[in-house]
Amino acid sequence: MQEIYSGHEPVLLRESLALLDLKPGQVAVDCTLGLGGHSSEILKAIGPKGHLYAFERDERNLKVARSRLEKIGNNFTLFHDNFSSLTDRLRREGASHADAILFDLGLSSPHIDEASRGFSFLREGPLDMRFDTAQGKTAADLLNTLGEAQLADIFFHFGEIHASRKLAHAILQTRKINPFQTTTQFAQFVRETLGKSILPQAFQALRIAVNEELMALELGLNQAIELLAPHGRVVVLSYHSLEDRLVKQTFKQRSTDLRDPNDTFGTRVLRSKSLSLLTKKPIKASAEELARNPRARSAVLRAAERLAQPSL
């Protein structure tokens, strides 16, 4: 089931749809609408009696996706918002539950391909990196204003760069003379300071910090689990180890009874498990998909199903 829209092919589309197990009349949520690739197929699967809710922080992506979905039906509601507002937004719309929820945490093609967005170290553009260009500080703002310890924490925790303190110290020394403004300027600085192999990690760390991605994922994923109807399913596509680790840990915690550590016999349950894992190991893109879409190489998919009722 190949679909290309403005140069963008949805990653692991067939596998995502199979695990969501969509049926006509269901309520579905796409927490990361992007250009609407996954949502288009979801909308077709739930039919005119179902309803799709979708979140997108990038206003330009939202407009493209809306136009695309309108060609299929009008039974959808789009939010220009972060999926960390999932529960609040759906309840305002009168939706008490969802049967299927999707998170595709990858960058959309415009973010990578458009130099003006500032996400890529391969193209010269302003150091922006905001998903929502109307909100928050840019990557340049962080580099030029944060203290050394704050910057070191960002590069260590979000980029897993072991020499994060060396990098942060060099940033402070450099910005006194030449504040950071462009992607290529920062990329050259990283090459000279730690070597070119660190570039992906450095840019990833800044992007995560700018958009508060991991905090949003933790909030949104736990809200999604609570919103799932009995036998409802959640599917998450992650693209780096930090995302996948958080998803894996959350699924593990929610598929296991939380027992009282102070209970001598270990029988007192503080929170009953609410999920059943559908993927014991993460699913990755096939060789066939990778040949069509090399950007799917880093994607891993995990899925879980809400239990009919909490275990006792």
C-alpha cells in the first residue's frame, strides 16, 4: 500500500494499520498528523460513521493535511496543538474514549527538506527547529542565552554526547565573539570542536530541547493509555533510542501490576496493569520499504492493547 504525497511516504503504514485493527464507526486519534499520510488511511478505515481527531504543531502541515482529508470525508477534527493536550482537547469535544491512537514521532519531510526550518545540518538556514514557529524559543536562542551547565545537560541527556561539557564550554566562548545564527555555522563549530560524527546527536539534542519532545511524549502517551476503550490499541513509531526507551518503559510499566514495595508478601497492588503488549520486539521497516523510503531506516514500532478491565 504505497502512498506518496508531496514527496512524503508514511513510514510503516501497512504495519501500523494492521496493529491499530481499525473498524467502521470507531473513534481514532492521530497524535502526529504531519502531512496526513497515516490519517488518510485511518479515515478511510473508520468510515463515515467513525471520527478522527488529529494533532499537529506545524500550521503549514496542518493546512496540507486538512486539504487532503477533506477529499475523503468531513468526519474529522484537527487541533493545532501539542498532543500533550490530548485528554483536555478530546473531552472538550465530548469524546470520552478512543478505539485507536497513533504516534508517529518522526520529522515530516518539509522539516528535513526546507532549509528555512533549520532542522538539517546539511542545508544552510536559520537555527530555528521549532515545530510551531509561532511559539517558544529557537535553537539559536538556546545556544546564545543558556548557561554552560544547562547546555551541557541538553547535549548529554538529549544527544547522549559524552563530551557535553566540553561542547557547552566552547559554545559560551564562541558566542561572546560570534553568536550562533545559522545551521551551517553551528555544524562547522561542532565539527571543529568534537568531530563530524557528533553532528546528528548535537542537532537532535537541540531539537528535542526546543520542542520539549520527551516531556510531551511522556505526558501524551500516558494520557493516550487512559483514553483507550477496552481492547483499544495504541501504536507508536519512534526514531531514536531516547524515544523508544521511553515508549518501551511506559508499555512495560503499564502491562505489569505495580506492587507495594513495602508489602512484605508482595501481594498488595498499587496499580493494576492496563495494557497487553502486541509487539514483544519492535517492528522495523522491510527491505522493500527501505528501498522506496530510506528515511524509514531508523523507525521502530511498538504497540499495545488496553485490557478489557484492570487485572485484580
